[in-house]
Amino acid sequence: MSLKKDKVALFDLDGTLFDTSMVNYHSYKDALNQFGYDLSYDFYLKEFYGKVYSHFLPLIIGQNNPDLKNIHSLKKELYPKKLIFAQKNEFLFDIITALKPSYHTGIVTTASRKNTTEILDYFKVRELFDLIITQEDVQESKPSPEGYLKAMNFFNVSSENTIIYEDSEVGLQAAKASGARILKVEYPLRF
């Protein structure tokens, strides 16, 4: 007899499940370099962290720059080659494994579907998640709670029975606005 799951645990990807700061930094830096722009690590941490590309790339290349989507596409192509810099949050994955029998599990991220599946496959953990919501699945990115509310709807679970693991300020705002319980993962991660 299987246990009916009436709770859900939702996880952010970058900075929560994985420390991908160096993966994303090197991917964006190399993509920007190919278009004649530079990116410092300090600027990346200050302006990019936890935000969607359409917010931070214009800070470097300017508003309405036709290269915006091309730079982002190139970043996504470079991403798998930079996964050697990623670190898995082993402690959190132990928690996910313990929760699986009685909780639905999902990811809600501002990352692209392509990069999300690449890192999950790289670490061989995709099967741990019942649902993955990426930037392509929402109209409004974090700090909007849309992705988290979509996940709760998908599982037909109330916010009172949902716990969200987040790290970035915009992610925490989204989690709070969803009405769910929140556990903050500190950044920078030290796995």
C-alpha cells in the first residue's frame, strides 16, 4: 500500500541544490567576451545572482541591444562545459532522499530548462524530482511567486503543506509571497 502524499517540498536550483556560481560566471564571461564585453566576478555576484538574464545582461550591454538573446543562447551552449565547477549540496540531497516517501518534490528555478536538465543529468539526480519549473514555464520570474504557485497547483497541495528551500533575495521574496513555509539556504555555499 502506497502512502498518499499531501505535502510538497520545492527547491531552487542555483545556490540551493548546487553551487553554480562559478559555472554561470564562466559561461556568461566567455559568452560576453565573444561579443566584446567583459564581466568581473564581483559584478556577477552583485548584479546577476538569482536574477533572470533579461534583468542583468542589459546592465553590461545596454538596453535593447540586439545581442541580448544571442549572448544568452551562447551562455546556454557553454554551460555544460563549465559543469566541472559545480558543487552539489550533499546535505540537501540527503534531506530530499529522506522526504521522498511522504513529500512530492519539485524544482522552481529562473534557469533555462536546458541548463537545468544538464546539471541534474550531470549529477544523476533528475529522478528525485516529480516536477521541474524553469524560466520557460512562467510569465513572471522571481520575485513573482508564479512558479511556486504553479507547482502547488500541479500537486494540488496548499501553501500550508508546502516547504520551499531558497537562497537568493528574489527567490525568498517569491517564496514568501506564495504563503509557503521557507527554509533559507545561505550563500555563498560551502559544501
